[in-house]
Amino acid sequence: MDPRLPYQAIQYFPLPIEFLTLAHNNIHSVDKNLFDHLPYLESLDMSGNPLKILEGIMKQALAKLRNLQVLDLANTSIDSIPKGMLHNLLDLKTLILADNHFHEVPEELSNSHNLSVLILDGNKFRLLNAESFPESLNTLERLDISYMPTLKEIKTGAFGKLKNLRVLQCHHNRRLTKISDGAFVGITEDPQLWPIREMYLNNNGIHVLHKAMAAWVFVDKLNIQNNPFRCDCNIQWMVEILIPEIQSAKKEYVLDATCREPEEMRGTSLVMLSTEHETFLKCTPEGGQSLGRNDKVLRLPTFQPANAGICFLLPGVCGLKFNDIPQQPL
């Protein structure tokens, strides 16, 4: 072959490569024709390269990989996906965007077609809401949104469009203190058709999980360990129903589920409260905000729901049995 021939004049045969790893190099961009002769490529790993932006030539090169099923762009310093890049990737099933600089879910995901796995760990989201995930992600089966140092809240309807989601990885988000009881509104109209089978909510900053948030009975694996639970009457249903369910399925997922507040209960195991709930749990809707114990009265912060009084899980407080508390529908 004459080395003086221009690149365009050189004829290549298609290469039978299905998996290509270019990870952890110093690649900033690639030639737009780089993948022209890889028509069988199914998996491309570009992780750990300082790409920073995908516009221009890089976008053109990736858009040609029509048979691509797995694209790994983790830790590439990108903060956006250019418009139209995913449009031609009809077979893309797994997209890994972890450890980048995204402040919100990329809009370009609305041009995806058949994604089943989306990894967004380690990005810079502050909140997720009903507009975060597009309708096109209704094929998604696994979503990873963990290790986000700035994620604080998941609002109503955030996961409502993910109608085939089976695995939710949402853990090690230390500032995540609130998941709305309507976070999954829209995911199904029939609780019997609840899709999610695994939820990993451990190591967040969650104070309480709401009974109405999910059809918990259909979740086969649920990890809630290492959250700073506020042990007041809002977690009554957890102690009575949820903890025993988790324990029967995967008891190690509640070994480190403990109270953070009030101070008197700090470190108390939710499993212990579950097994001895008649001693520890005394709640009443009209109990107000006072806590009595050993002739002392403590005044609690005002964080009660509209129709329920707050009484901490302490012996001898606000006597009411579990079956006296109105149960919210799933």
C-alpha cells in the first residue's frame, strides 16, 4: 500500500470487532471516520478519557455506530449530550454516564429508543422531578442515581414515566433527605402491576419512608440501612409492616437500620422496635407534640402531618394500638 495515498483513498474491509475498549487513555476526541469500518461494534468503552465535550466530530463518529448496544462514557468530564447524537443509535440498551458533570438528566435522552439500563451515578443533580425523565425511557429496567453529593430531594412524579423499571439504585446520597410519597405517581395505575422488584435506598439522609410511596409488598429486595430515621409515629407502619417484610426476605438489609432522632432513641434498632412494638410504640392522632416520660415533658419540633399527632417511640407515651391508626392505601 502506497503510504502517500490520502486517508479517503484507502479501502478497508469491515472489521469483525464487537467489543472495543479505549478506556483510561488521554483521548480528547476522535476522527469522525474512526468507526466507519466497525459495522458490527456492539460495545464501546470510552470511560476515563478527558473528552469534555461530544459536539462536532466526536458526535459524528458516535452517531455512526448503528448496532451499538453498550456505550460507556463514565468519567469523561462531559456535562451534556449533543442534540441528535442518540437518534441513530436504535439498538442502544445500556448508557453509562457516571462520574461526570451533569446538573440534570440530559435532554438528549428523549431521543433514545430502547434503553434498558441508565447509569447516572456520581453526577451533580440537586433534585429530580416529574420533568427529569422523558417518556422515551419507558423501556428502562434499571436506573442508577447513587453517589450524588448534591442530590437533596426527589419530588412527586419523578419516576412516573419509568413504567418498566425493575431495579432502582439510589444510595449513598448523603444529602438526600426527602423522597416524596408521590415520587412514583404514574408508574402504574394498578398496584398489582407494580414493576419495581429491587430498591436500594441505603446510606442516604432519609428520615422516613412513606407507606403510600410504593407498593412495597411487591418489592423483593429493599435495602434501607444507614439512613438517619426519625423515630416518631410517622414510621409506625415501617416498624409494624415494612421491617418484618424486609427481614423475612433479606435480613441483612435492615441490620443497620436505626433511629437517629430523638436523642433518647439514637442507635435503637428498627428491628428491635418491630419485635417489641407494643412496648415502644404508642401513638395517637390527637396526641399533640408533647412527649412524656418519667414525669418529664419535652417539646418536639413541629413536623407533624396534617391529620396525625407526633409521639416518639418511647414507653408509656400516647397509648394507641396499631389497629387504631388509619391505614393509607398503597
